Amino acid sequence: MHEANDIAARLRHTSQPARATPRRQKAAAASDLQLQVLEYMRTFLAQNDQLPPVHCVAERFNVALSSADWHIRTLLRLGHLERNAVGKLRFPREKGGAA
């Protein structure tokens, strides 16, 4: 066991450090379709008192469920949507308390 640790230590010191793979840049703004999805979600909320399920978004924009989910997750990442304590989608609340 001691010999294996010595070999591993020598390999760590002589090998080249692993290169970090470049990550894709995050989009700074939502696409036109994502903004349309966001507007649809606002309208759906006003009419139904809840946000639409993913399958409703997919049907409305004639896209696959995975595409609708991807657009919703992108809106989450960009801060246009957030999840509440139980994981349901909601529109972001204002930061800070009312004075």
C-alpha cells in the first residue's frame, strides 16, 4: 500500500495539470421565444391563478416537452422565474422588505 501511495504521489507531481474545459457563456438575455413563453405564463396566471404546466407551454408553442422545459429552466437561470419552498414555479419576489 505504501508503494502505491509513493507511485501516485510521483505521478501527481510529474503530470501536467488537467486543463479546464471552457464553459459556454451564459446568455445575458432571454430569447424572443423565451420572452413569449414568459408573457404566456403571465397571461395564464391571470386567467387561471396558477402558472401553466410544461405540457401547456409545449402545446401553446408547438414544441416538444423537453424544449418547453429547457426554455422554462433558462428563464429560471436568468432570474425571470423562481421556485417557492415546495419547488413550484413563481414569478420572482422583490428583494428587500417594504418600508
